[in-house]
Amino acid sequence: MLDSAIYILTNIPLLSKGIWIAVQITVLSMLLGMVIGIAVAFLRIYGKGPLKKAVSLYEWVFRGIPQLVLLFLVYFGLPEIGLNISPFLSVVIGLGLCSSAYQAQIFRGAILSIGSEQMEAGLSLGMGKVKTLFFVILPQAVRLSLPGFTNEFTIVLKDSPLAYAVGIAEILKYGRDLIVSEFRPFEIYLAAALIYFVLFEIFYYLFKFIASRYKVPGYIIAEG
Amino acid sequence: MKQKYFVLFVLALCVFITVISGCAKKTAPVLRIGTNAEYPPFESKEGDSYVGVDMDLARKIAEKLEMEFQIIDMDFDTLIPSLSSNKIDMAISAITITEERQRQVDFSEPYYVANQVIIKKQDSPLTLEKVEDLAKYKVGSQNGTTGQIYLTENFVDKNLMKKDALKKYPTNIEAITDLLNGNVDFVIIDDSAAQGYAKLKPIVTALKIETNESYGIAMPKGSPLNAKINAALKDLMDSGEVISIIQTHIK
Amino acid sequence: MPLVRIENITKSFGKHRVLDGVSFSIEAGAVKVIIGPSGTGKSTLLRCINMLAPPDSGKIWLNDVELTDKKTNLNLMRQKIGMVFQHFALFKHLRAIDNVALGLLRVKGLNRTDAYAVARKNLLKVGMQDHGDKYPAQLSGGQQQRIGIARALAMDPLLMLFDEPTSALDPELIGEVLMVMQNLAKDGMTMVCVTHEMGFAKSVANEIIFMEGGHILESAPPQVMFNNPQNERTRSFLHKIAELYGESL
């Protein structure tokens, strides 16, 4: 028991080499997902006709595709039409696109709960749709989305080990290399789980801090 | 409103990072070598370096080609798709030459002959007189390996063994772990790999199956590099370096 | 020349025809109060005037600029029309003073000093000068509505539209809002109000407009409207209101 604990502790630094990659993948995928997600959410609510339909289709499609499938599609499939994308970029695109569909839902829910009167008020001042979106709707939507966004972030963090499937060395992969040479899978997987758990906690508290900095009296952000 | 600029800045930063990471430094052409470094004594990682028979071979081939090389570690069954989609220039990973695989990739000359073995836990009372005896048991195998194909074609497809009696794992590590946990009775595995694992864990060979498989280097179909790689390999075989590399790792 | 001219507008939501050929005009300085049963399109009419709900047919002019013309710059024209909402519609993520200043900063393009100076002036006008730093959630309904009025006023509009401004308020808070509105009227602001506050209507309005079923059934100065309504429907509605409010009209 003690021996296991020592083994775990001594190998954590090795596994931690994968932390930077895992964080990079998570952050970049989330950013990609956020940019697309916000755009999709806005277009679904304020867009007209064919654009609105196209965007609904996008959301429907990417909610249904498993990340691994999309990842392989991007990494192995795209070369068939001449697009050769690096493993790292493939992971970011794969995770980012899948996340964008869920983030679109989060933002849409937030915007809808803001109410149409906010938009009306902005328009009545002569601000126009775009300015109202930017100065009135978006600041409120971002605050309301924070719990859902934090949740999605941890989901993407926990999906980052998929990068292993296209040969990227991250926490899990470093673990597997150790297992191959020393064959103590239980301790290594436990160590990896611990590292992910700590990462998760760090980001959770980071988001909590951000939420408290930007909170506005009157906006109740659920404890999540 | 400072929020907006911060967001824009972060977005710009991430676009910048992705673009940078996407752009490889395109100076001299690099030999991209794919492998699944979870298969000692042929390929595995010790710390940051790749070790094993295939790894030494790969280095020597790159030397002969006078090219820089890059080892790309991935799942075994993504090696062939990676060749087909131009992600790697060659794959060296104890890959058995089969007709099926030859339809998708080109192979070099064989550089090693292997057989399958059936391994069991050291303290297991089970015995096998002949191959056919396997049909009564649960047998583990690594995905995409000739061992798995052997059992599928000769047992499962012939209805001698139930489909779920042949258990499939991403790598031998999981198969052997399950063997030691008692979830499978036997594991089918290449003999050289079995040798490596036997040093770490209490497993023994229960039966040898003479399949006489040859390992070869897999390469993209019709790639201009193939002739050069093959020539390099031939040189190494003729000079006896291949044998000496093998003997360094396999006693 | 009337400030606002509305000519035969119709508006439907799906199959439901909410406005069915409504025409009237508003002179500068006039205070018009629109009354009538719920769902008769009173709020919709207001929203047609500033084109938040553009009419399906018909025309609207503000100072001889046709708002219903597709080529008209609506944002520019909307700066001249202030709107006050039933549920205040304050920007919840901004302080009271920021709410008032936002239009000045982002639409009129004033610099921060000027914008906030104007904002403070308007807060003073509605009696909220000490509450500028508070967020809407920290203010009572009556206070929020007054901020809403200040926000609309800050844009220096030619016309103010009030959409049931006190309907969402607790009774004891109604008075402070009505007082602001009365002062505005006294200062000569052109106002169109949809409201149930008959006392306010009696004391401040030039003209009461009674709407039902998407039509204007009757319009007259308060004295006439309340004492001697011509239309049967008007009479019955006013009777009901009188009972409800216990007012002697």
C-alpha cells in the first residue's frame, strides 16, 4: 500500500509533462467552441431564414457526432481531399467543433433568458441590432453562461486524452509508456486520474474567481 | 468594456498559437516514422527515448537515407491509416506482412520471423495439448494483430469459438492485465513480445503456434521513398547489422 | 404640421389581426393617452411608432420623414423617440448612471465626460441623482422606472412613448413615476402613453384615445371622454374601469 503510494508520487512529475499539452488542447478547443458557439447562438435567435436553418443544422449535426469520430475524420479523412492537418490542430478542431454545438446551446439559453425587452430597449435608443448585441446582450449572456461554460470546460478537459489517438503525447500517453516498461497499470492510471482531478479543481476555482470578479448585484449565478 | 478587448486579445493569441504550431519548420525533409511504442522488445519508451529492435533499425535506415527522422507514436491500428493519409512515411512496429495489409500498403523485405504463443498466468492449472483446445476458453488479443486475426479466422468464423470468447484489447498491456486478473484464461501474442512481458510479470507460455510470420516495414503504396527504404534495409540485412540489433534486444 | 402622422396601419401576428386600419396624428407638445381593453393592440401601436414592430401596411411619419420607408435610417430616427417599458428594461449589468449614459456614449458618440454630465443631469430631472451608482437589482420598481425615463430623456427626444409604465409597480410606487411624467408634460414634451391611470389621464392628457379590436373607436379631450363618451363601447369600458378603480370620472 505504502509502496503503491510512493510509486504514484514518484511518477507524478513524469506524467505531469503532459499537463501543458492537455491545458493547451483544452483552452484552444474551448476558445474555438466559444467563438463558433456564440455565433451560432446569435444566428439561431436573431438570424433570418436560410442562415438560421443552416445554423440549426450545424448544431444538430455536431451534437450528434462523437468526438473521436470527428477527430479521425479530420485527421485521416481530410487528406483525401488534399487537406493534411497536424495532429494537434486536428484535436483542437475535433474537440472544438463538438464543443461549439453544446456551447451554442448554453449561450442560446442564456440569451433567451435575458428577454427580448433588453434588445427592444437598446433598439429604442437607436443602437441598432449589432451594438445592442455587443453592449447589452453579450455582457449579460456571458455572465449567465458562466456555470454552463465552466461545466463544458471540464468536459473538454476530460476529453483531451483523446489526443492520444492521433499520437499526441499528453498525460495519459506518458502514463501508458510507463506501464509498458514497468507494468503497474493500476498505480499509473490512478496517478493520471489524480493529475486530471487537480487540473479540474484548479480550473474550477479559476472560473469561480472570474465569476465573483464580474458578478453584478442582481444576477444570481447558481453555485455549480 | 475592457472585457471585450481581453477576449479579442485571447482569441488573437490562440489563432496565433494554432497557426504557429500548425506550421512545421519546412527546411530539410524529415523521415516520419510511425510506431506503436508499447511493444517491447521491438519498440517502447524509456523516459524520453524510444528503444527496441525496430527503433534501432529505424535510426539506421534514416542514417543511410541521410535524412532527419521523427518518431511518431500512435495506436497500432492507426498506423496503416496514417500511411494512407500521408501522415507518416513508413511504419515500423512489429507489423506482420499479410495479404490483407498488402492491399493497403507496400511492405519491405521481411526482417524478422515470429510465431504466436499462447500465454497463461504462471499459477494457472489449465493446459493445452493442441491449438484446438483453445476453443473452450476465453482468449485475449490485441486489436489489429495477426494473433487476433488468426483466432478470428480459424475459430470464431468457423463457429468453434463464441465471438465474445475472443476478447479484444487496445494493446497487450490490457490483455495481460485481464489475464492476471483472471478475466481471460489465455492471451495470444507474438513470441518476442511474450518474452519481454514474461520478465515483468508471472506469465508462461502454454503453447506455441508456428505461424511463421514475417515482420516488415510498412510504407505508403507507390511512394517514391519506398525503394530507398528497402535498399537501406537490404544493406543492413546483408551486413549483419539487423541480426546484431535483434540479438541485442532478444536473448 | 403634426410631429407624428400615422396613416392606416395594419399589423397581424400570425392570424391575429392586432391593428386594423389605425390613423391619427400627434402635434408637438401634445399628450395623448391610449386606453382600452387588453390585447387591443395598444402596446403594438406604440411599437409601430418607433418601428420596433413595423406595421404590415400603412405609413408613419416623424417630422415628415417616412419611418416606414425602407431607405430611412431607423437608428437615426429612433434617437428622436424615447420609449419607456412596462417592465423597465434597464440594462441589468450596468449601474443606473451607466444605463443613462450608454446611448450617449455609443450612439451619440459623446466622450465620457460629456456623456456622464448629461446623464447626471437627467438623473436629477427624475430625482435619482443619489442612486447613480446602484445596479437595477438594488433599486425598487419605481426607482428603476424613473431611471428608464431618464435613459430615454437623455437622448433628447422629440417624442416619448410610455408603454403601461406603472402597470408593473406596487401601488405606493406609482406616484413617484406619475409625478415625473406629469412634470415632463408640463415642460412641453410630446407624449403618447398607454396606461390605466385615469387620474393621470384626466389631469395631463390633451386627448384620450379609446381603442378596441384593433380600431380607434373614439378620441376626445378628457373632459368630453370621461363625462360624455359618444360610443357605446367606450361607455361600457369606462364604466368597468370606474368600478375597478373606484374613481369618480
